[in-house]
Amino acid sequence: MRSGVLLSGATTIALIASGAANAADLEPEVKLSPAVWSWSGGYIGGHVGGGYGRTSFSNPDGPSIYGGVVNTPVFLAGGQIGYNWQKNGWVFGVELDASRAVSDGTNTCLAASGFV
């Protein structure tokens, strides 16, 4: 009788353990869709920028009244528009860019100070 109870207990434990394992398998699988990412498509954009330049020069007739330095501030603006096509790991596209820079560097007078 004791072996029957032991066998019955072992069988019950085995059934409960296998039932718990099967219950875990019954949960619905969560399948993630593959990432949907593509470089294909059109785009439009713009850009702005600025800069600053400084040039020093010498006058063979002597130093200038207003100095021998020209400052040149710069402003840049432009835009781009294009379209890309992606095929497997390759991206092909066309793009149109346009930019304009405005820079004005002036020095008022190059007259030598000793002769004016």
C-alpha cells in the first residue's frame, strides 16, 4: 500500500508539473512585425549659416590711415529638394541644391598716412 501511495503521489506530481509546463505553452505568442524602415521618399530642407573672415595686408607706400585690416562677415542661405529609392541595401536618389553667400569686405582708404 505504501508503494501504491508513493507511486500515486509521484504520478500526481509529474502530472501537475507537466500541466504547468503545458499551461505556459498555451499563452499566445507575441510576434513582432519586421521593422518597417525605408529610405525611399521625397524630402525638402533648408540651411543657413554664417562666418567671419579677417585679412591683413600691407601697403608698400606705408601704413594706411584706417589700418591694413579688412573684416569680411558672411551670411549663407540655401535649400535642397530630392527623392530617394531604396532597393535592398542600396539607396539611389536625385537632389537639387542651391546656396547663396553674401560677403562684403571693404577698407575705407588705402592712403598712406605720411602723405595725406
